[in-house]
Amino acid sequence: MTALLGAAPLLRLDGLKIHFRTRGGDVRAVDGVDLEIRPGEIVGLVGESGSGKSVTARSIMRLVPMPPGKHVGGRILFHGHDLLGLADKAMQELRGGRIAMIFQDPMTFLNPLYTAGEQVAEAIRRHQGLDRAAARAAVVDLFRTVGIPNAAQRYDAYPHQLSGGLRQRVMIAMALSSRPELLIADEPTTALDVTIQAQILALLKELQAATGMGVLLITHDLGVVAEMCDRVAVMYAGRIVEQAPVDVLFRDPQHPYTVGLMNAIPRAELAGVAPMPIEGAPPDMTHPPAGCRFHPRCPYREAVCSEDDPALRSVGEDHRSACHFARRKQFVLTTALAEIDRSGLATAIEESAR
């Protein structure tokens, strides 16, 4: 991984708020998110389903339909320029060009009426201005790069004729076709089995190292984050509640929600010990609780937690937490080992890369 420490952020979310109008009130899906991605680093965005991860990703790409969505506040800065102020045509040029995205379900975004190769070639022609023959040759090279066997023949295959792993590789090829500076990967391996998942992750890691692009990796799997990422941001109820370098976060979590996520993971070294689920359920985001949004589920809560909304503050070098009691209370993991067991995923990635 080649993060440029001290470099200006490639992408910065500054107090981003995206809400959705409903009959029951506004759903505060993204409600004041601050996040940075530096050139050449992989940042993980992790949290339960419904925490706002995918809406954050789609907001960066300006793919949230408005209405029912609405931009309530904040900025999305790419190289210091606010994407929310770009004209639609300029954003279309940027989207799929300098910023690209891999979605979790390729069948939703691949057109069943066109071959896989045609769809990637169309993106290449749009962004690079190549003719059909040159675009076809470029696609075949890309297919080989992303590990698609019989690349020339696969060009003429329709999406339904490809396996889930091959469809995801086509999506990766499409995303990389314009040599993006920023790649957003939204749960890119959710629908795949463990072996194919490891292959796709190994491919993303290899391509990121080769190109130096920044990556925002959205996932619910802390094991994937542990193996893939430089830094991680933990999201709960529309907000970032903790950010840190990945090793620091797993060694020294400073938010009860992060601790809860770690305690809920089955651990190979804890045979016979059941994982500890986080009690309760995420809040109704039309009427989020006052104070800390996690306090109704938090085993460390005190009266101040229901009254005062904690800011995301520094608790160490490049480590921030939105908890009143960060560094003031001992948050207990279920094991003396404070790191997630990475060996299974790491071994699978290494084997798939051979």
C-alpha cells in the first residue's frame, strides 16, 4: 500500500448530510459525515446494514435520486473542488473517469442486452475516444489484467453467461478502464463464495498497488478490512463514530460500537465461546435518539450520553472517537487478543494469487 502521508486529501467529506423524505419524516441516512481519503491508500468504511455506508458512496458519485433524497448540508471535495456544485455534464465526465465505482451486485448494473465486452468498450470509447477496433483490443487486455480466462471469447459473452466471479471481474475492468484516481468498492464480494471473494480481494489489492489509486472499500466484514485497508472508519446511524489506522483500531478500539462489532465476530481461537451480539437494534433515523445515537445499546452509557451528542475528537495520533468516555473507560474485548484473526483470509488471498 502506497498512501502518501501528509499529502493533500484526494477526497474529503466535510459534514455531509443526505436525508430522504418519507411520510413519516426525513430519514437522516447520512447525517454529518467527515472522511478523508489520501492518494494511494485504501480506506475501509464499516458498519451494520442501514448505517449509511452505501448512501455515502452513492452521494460521492452523485447517484442518489433527488427527490426523494436531498442534500441538507456539507461538501464532497475532490482535489478541493466541491462535486455538489458541478454541472451534470461535468459530473458525468468525472463519474466513471477520474472516479469509478464497483457495485455489490453486477447483474443490477450490467445490461443483459449487451455483451460484457461491449459494455466495457463503450466506457473506454466515451472516456478515451478510441475507435471500435482499438477499444475492443483495450478491453481484451483489461480482461486479461483482471484475470478473466479466454479474454477474447469472453468479450462476446452476455452477463447471464458468466459466473458471479467473472461478472464482478467485468465490473472491475469497467471501473479501471479510465484509470481512475479514486475507486469506490461497495461490498464488492458480498454475493460471492469465500474462494472467489479472496480472489477478487487479491485482485483489487494488486491493482491498487500497481496504479496507486485511492480506494474507499465499503464492507460489513472486519476481517476484510483487517487484510485490505490502511485506515478504517466505523459508521453508525449516519455518522462516523471512530477513525484510525487499521492496526491501531484493532489493537485499541475507543468506541463501544467498534468494540461491539469486534466482540460479535466468531473467532477461531475461541472454540466453544459464542460471539457476543450487540444488544438492541439501530435507531429509527426519522427520530434518532438525543445525545449519543449509540447510547440506548451501549453497556458503558451514563446520564451524559443521553443528553450530550459527543463530537468526533482526537484520542491519539490519527485516531478519533465520538465517545464521551474514550480514554476514560476500559472497553472490554472478549479476548486478550485485540486483533482480528486475519490468517484465514490472508491465506486464501495468498493462495488465490499464485
